[in-house]
Amino acid sequence: MNLLSHSVLLAAEGTEIPVVAPDTGAGGVFDLLWLVIALPLLGAVLLLGVAPFLPASLRATVDKHGHLLGTATAVASFVLSLVLFLSLLGRDAESRQVGQELWTWFETGSLSVGMDLLYDQLAALFLLLITGVGSLIHVYAIGYMEHDPRRRRFFGYLNLFVAAMLTLILSADFVGLFLGWEGVGLASYLLIGFWQHKPSAAAAAKKAFVINRVGDIGLSLAIALMFATFGTTDFGAVSELTGEADQGTLNALGLLLLLGACGKSAQVPLQAWLLDAMEGPTPVSALIHAATMVTAGVYLVVRSNFVFELAPVAQTAVVVVATVTLLWGAVLGCAKDDIKKALAGSTMSQIGYMMLAAGLGPVGYPFAIFHLLTHGFFKANMFLGAGSVMHGMDDDVNMRHYGALNKAMPVTFLTFAMGYLAIIGFPGFSGFWSKDKIIESALADNLLVGLLAMLGAGVTGFYMTRLMLMTFFGEKRWAKDVHPHESPKVMTVPLMVLAALSVLGGVLLAGDWIVTWLEPVTGHAEHHEPPLPAIVITLLITLVVAIGVAAAWFLVGRRDIPREAPQDVSFATRAARADLYGDAINDAVVVRPGASLVGGLTTLDRVGVDGAVEGGSAAVGGLSTTLRRVQNGFVRSYALSLFAGALLLVLVLLAVNLG
Amino acid sequence: MTQYVVLSAILFTIGCVGVLTRRNAIVVFMCVELMLNASNLAFVAFAKQHGNLDGQITAFFVMVVAAAEVVIGLAIIMTIFRTRRSASVDDASLLKY
Amino acid sequence: MTFWILAPLMVLSALGILFVRKAVHAALLLAVVMISLAFLYAVMDAPFLFAVQIIVYTGAILMLFLFVMMLIGVDASDSVVETIRGQRVMAIVVGLAFGTVLVVGISQVAFGTVVGLDEANAGGNVPAIANILFSKYVFAFEATSALLITAAVGAMVLAHRERLTPKPTQASMAAQRMRDYADHGKHLGPLPSPGVYARHNAVDTPALLPDGTAAESSVSRVLAARGTVRSAPALADDIDDVRRQLGGLDGHSDPTTMPGASGRSGAPANTEEDVDK
């Protein structure tokens, strides 16, 4: 099937937007596509749905060994994904869109939604990331959750998440995508609140859920608008029809999709939940809130390229949101003393980079995905490293209580260092290649955005260096009875694998492989020439990062770090510690007006509606109290009224007949 | 014929007033019978007026129904009297507001 | 002519029902109205209804009324005080209005020529009625049979009284009498018969006990309640009268020797025997 013949020509840009038209008859290993989802789903069903109903003795066994099943399904899914990827590599470049129609999910009116799967170059990369990193984190969690009495349930949730995430990625229909989208939301909620005995965890789970619902409203409205406009929600059909829709509809569609992406990917203004989500167990933070789920927004924008390419307003909004978020997250990362929250701020910032790239159009899509993959490696690596540090420090997350851990935990230190070098963009490491490309494209598109992105890179260098220095170098500031030790093999081995990937992730760009690979999905775009030669830009970025690192060295590394956070700090630091007042803004803009509105409506309901209803009933009651006196029990009284009625009837008859 | 119908109306009205004013259940019943008889008179008069016997047949049926009614009514009065020791219709006034 | 005689009678009788206080009188006045009605039926060429009116209404229904009246008390009469406020006034007002409206309304109607029943009654009134009743009105007729049966069953159900205690046997009654005698000293034998005197031999005359007092249990309690029992002093007066009439014939007869001759509580038991001698 020649895909290019199906593409829609965008005259103004000279760019072609490919149409989604999967080959459903590929056969062979592609018929097993559904199994990628079904395996972790089976794990989740067995661990969550079946296990609680087993007899007590059998359940004890399952509780003891259930994590192995959970890990096995994830690994099996990864192996299958790898086979699928290799098979896809074996096909012609132009027939690498494979579909599988499972069944018709539902039909109502003119809307027919099929449970169809779409496996193309984009999905293939995501599948590898999710199942690969997911498997590693499953393995890591075996060690991390070893002493948790509810480990079986934890792995059930992890499997549920993986199944939902794969549904999100593989679905060939926006409704199917929404199913996975809600599934990962549910899994995220369950896992953030996994330690529900902590009120903070329960509150964080609720907060994440509620803010995500705001985004979901955007996505569901987008799907509804899609159905209203195109009469279908299938990727293929929508991508063919977008060319015929008018600009306003497409912009609205794009903005609604962006709202959905903002919720899931913690972009400003729906960013407030991500830092609190760190209440969940660290493997969860690594898998869901760093490597995979939070990047779903990026996936959504890239997957909906056929909408965004024709909706310039929405695309600009994506760039604006992304730029604000990447700086916002970076600033948060500078001020947090909680190692996981610092990393979470960093995650927010890095997703901002991805969104920025995704907002740049076909030029940026491959780099968004590229950065997404490398970020998935190095951020998962760092989160797991942070988990390893916490494991050794008795679950203390305050970096002010760390220091000099490089000796106590050498493996963790070294692997973490790989992730650190990758994220700041040390030349040669994976993050260097991906971030460099994004900033370069941004500069070519818009000078201001590009410069802000470059500034963000410098801040990244600052806060990551600060984190490294506070954790692994300097004086020991440990609590008295803490004895840091290296984590067991089951935790360090995944760290090593991820460290290796963090270092080597850049090979995906070798010979522009990823650009070429994704071109059938994202469309081909002529690169605009950046204002400066590429090598100069690269040097500039490296310089900015070096300045950030040096600043961190002078401000943090050379000073003594107090065990308690100093209070007499600048306004900027205070603001950053308070999440740049994100919660306060939410509270002022949404929560308090909402509460006032509800309070007013309640009063109106009580006084107005209830008053009318109760007044009416009281009036009827009073009237009845008076009228019931007529029912005095004397049959002669009743006869009198009967007789009077007869008199009236006769009078009426006479009036009619004689009158 | 007018005079018969007028007599019938007068008797009917007297019966009505009797039902409304008398309190002894048996007398009330008698007044009901008086009303039935008054209507019978009208039926018979109309039968003669129109020259067919349907009016008389109707009067006959009224008598039958009246007989049945009296039987049941008096039985009810008996029962009430047996339990309440009173034949006044005003005494049976418990079913009220 | 018949009408003008009967009509005022009927109206007066009917009005009487409204005003008489005793239910029996009301029933008798109703009988007058009904019999008069029967005559009016006869005048209006309805001989069958004439008979039925007399047999069913006057004969059966009114008798039933009287029967029930006997059962629940002949003397039951209304008090004149109206208990429901405004009921009587309203009844009269509405009744007058109703009657006026009806009478005025009927007198406004032009009835036209009377067809008369000569033709319809040509083969006799009863066969003509039978012809219509068993052809045109046969279903209604059958329905009335069901109605009558229902009414009969209903009356039986209503009048039926469930026996709550076992029926007393002769043995138990005898035992009860013995118990009463043992506990309260109640007389065991039959009640004494009324007094039998030369001039008085009736159930309202009490017998005299040996001490000259009247035996109250020798007359019916009902008569005692009504106050129609002859008192012993009255009997004594009779004796005195007789003695005065006989005066002088018998030397030893002296009213003053007669114990209790002017007494209030009783008469001497041997007086009459003396007189008879």
C-alpha cells in the first residue's frame, strides 16, 4: 500500500500529512498484536480479580509469588513487542502500518466504534519503551516492594497500568484511545494512593484524579466534536477528512486535545498534580509519572498531527503551553529539597520540551518522540536511582539529609550519574542529542521560544547538579541511625540497563534513523535553516548548561548545606518551594469560586426552590386542614351536600332547556 | 298528567328533607322509600302519558331493587344497633377527619 | 277526582313523617302514602302495580320496618334538638328551593296529549307487562333474581351472630341454679304464681306472703317496670268496700281489727277467706 498516495497535501506549507491507513491483512506475527495488551491484562485480572477469591492457603501462595506472574507478563509482552518491531523492520518502509480489527465495540446510531488496533512506526517505539522500561521497573519493584504486605496487589496494578497504556498506544480509534487514557488514569490513581494509610497519599491520589478529569473533559469533548464534524472517530477516517473541515472547528479540536494532553502530561495550567503524585511508591513514579503515562499527552499531539497541522492556533497554543511548562518545571526543580519532587519538576520540564517539539509540526515530531524515548530511559533510571537511595536511607526523601553517598552506594551513584549526564545534555549522552535537536528546531521556528528553551537547558544543568551535589557529594548529613547500603542485585541490574540506555540512546539519531523511521507517520518536512549554524547552536547550548552547572557548584557544592531548609530566602525561592503558587492559583481561580457558586446555589435551592415547594405544600396542608372539617362523619351532612348538588344540576338543566 | 308529576316532585322533596332532618335510622330509611315511591309515581304517570308499559316495568324493577335494599339496609341498622345500642345515624360518625 | 282526594292526603301524611316523633307513627303515615299510591296506580291503568304496591310495599316492606322497630325498641324516638349546626335550616332551605324549582320546572313543560294505555292494555295489563318483561327486559329480570339472592344472603350474613360461648345445657343450668342457691341463697324452685283472689285473678296481681306483704317475684318484672302492678293496699281498699257493703251482717267483722287494713305495705292474707265465708 502506497501511503504517500493517501497523504493530504498542505499547499501553504508544502508539507504532506500522511493519512492513517493500516494494512489489516498483514498476517504472521502481527496477528498476535492483541496479545501485547492481553498478557498484562491477564496478569492484572489474575492478580486483582481472581486472587482475592481463592481459598486462603492458595491465596497465601499467590501473595508470596504473585509478583513473578506480574513480571512475567510484562516481560512476555516486551519480548512480543520486540518480535513485532523486528517484523516491522522487515517490511517495506511504505507498508509499515499494520492494523488488526478485533471486534465491533459498540454501534449506536451512525457511530460505530471498532476495537481496532493500529501498529505503526510510532506505536512500535512506544511499545518498546513501555514494555521494556516497564519490565525493568517490574523487576526493580520486586526488590523495592519486598517487604510490603500488599505486593501482589501492587503488581496487579502495575499490570493493569501496562495493559491500559498499551491500549492507549495501540488503539486505532479515539474512543479506544480514550479507554486506555482513562485506564492509565485509574491505574495512576490507584498507585499514587497505594499507601492509602498516609493521608497525604490519599489526598494526592484524589488530586491527580480530579485534575486529570479536567483534562479528560477536553479529550472527551474533542471526541464528541470529532464525531459531530466527521461522523467517525477512527484515526484513518478522521485523518482523511480533516482536510475538508473548516479552520475554526479544527482549532477548537486542537485546543480540546491540548487540554486533554495538558491534564495527562502535567502541563501548565493542569500541572499541580504531578509533584504530589510522588507520594506513590518510587517504581510508580518512575514508570507512570516519568517514563510513560505522563508522555501520553505528547503521544496524543503527535498522533493527532493530522489535526494540529491544519490548526495553527492550536499548534501555537501547544508551543506556548510547552514553553511555560518547561521553565515552570525547571524552576520548581531548583527549589525542592525532596529528591523525588525535584525529579518530578524536572519531568514536567522535560515533557515541556517534548510538547514544544510536538508543537513545531513535522519538523519537531520525530524529536519529540526521540526526546520522549531518551527521557524515558534516563528519567526512569534517575527515579529508580532515587528509589535506591531512599531504600538505603530508610525512606528519607529530603536531600538535606543525604550527602557523600557516592561511597556508600557506588552502583547507584554511577548509574545515577549516567542519567544526570544524559539529562543535562553532556555531549555524547542521549539527552544531548535529543534536547539539542529540539532547541535547534525551536530556534529555527521562533527565536524567543528557542532562547527560552536554551535558558531551560541551563536551569536544568543547575538543578540537576544541585541534586547530584546534595545527594552524593559533600559532607555526611545523615540521620543518626541510618546506615546507607547498596541495594540488592534485583534493583541495581535494572539501573545498569537503564544507565546503559541513557548513555547510548543517542544512537537512534544516527544517520537520522528516527526521523526517517517516523516520517511515514509524522510527515516529511523541509528543515528551516536555523539563524546560526547547527554546530554553533550546539556549542551555545553546551555553554549555557556549563554555566548552570558552574552556578550550582558555586552556590551549592562549595557551601555547607544546612540540615534544615533556611527560611530567610528570597521571594523567588519561596515561590518555587510553594510550586510557584500553583495550588494557590487553582484554589483562587477554581476551588473558591466553585465553592462560592455551590454555596450560593445551595442557598438558592434551600431558600428559593425548597421555599416554594415547602410553601406550596404548607399552603396545601393548611387548606386541607380547613377543608377536612367538611368530612365531619355525619352522613346527613353528606346527604345535604348531595342534595344541594342535585339542586344545582336541576337548575342547570332547567337553565339549559328552558333558558 | 302534570298534576301527577308535580305530586311526585313534592313527595320526593319531602322525602329528601326527611332524610336530611330525621335522625332515627329507620325513619331515614322510610324517607328513602318515600323518595323511591315518588319516582315510581312519575314512572307510572309517564307510562300513561306515552302509552307504553316500559314505565310500569321500570317501576316494577324499582320496587324489586327497593325490596332488596330494604332487606340489606335494615340488616345493617340491626347490626349497628346491636353493637352501639342506638339507631341514630348521627351516632355512627367515627369515620371523619 | 280520585287524585284530588288522595293527593292532599298523601302530602299531609308525607309531611307528617317529617314531624311525628315516634317511628311507629311515621311507619303508619308511610303506609297511608303507599296505599294511596296504589290507588293512584289503579287510576292510571296499572292494576298489576296496584297489586304489587300493596303486597310488596305495604305488605312486605312496611311490615319489615315494623318488625325491625319491634326488635330495636318501639319507643325509640328522636330528640327534637338538632345536633349538627345549621343542618335543619339548610335542609329546609335547600328542600324548599328544590321543590320550587321542580314544581315550577314541571309546570313549564307542555306534556301534550295523553296517549293512554287502552291500546297497550288491550289484552289485559298483566299479560302485557309479562310480554315485555320476559322479552325486552328478560336480562334485567334475571339480574334482579341475582340481586335478590345476594340481598338475602347479605341479610343473613349481617344478621348472623357468632356464638362466642358454648351453648348452656340443661345440666349446666341446673348446676348453676344450685350454685346460686349455695352462694346467694337464691330460691331454688319455680317462681311463685300470682295471687288468686275472689275478685282479682290476673298476672298483675301479686301473691301475698304469710306476713301479709306482697310477693314481688310473683309478677312479671316488665309489669313492675311499667308500674301497672296492682298494689296490696289497693286490694285492701276493695276488701273494705265489700265489707262496708256487707256491714252488720257479720258481727265480728271490724275493720279496725284487720291488721294492715289501712297499712301501706300489704294486706292480711286471711281477709278474703273471711269475706268468702
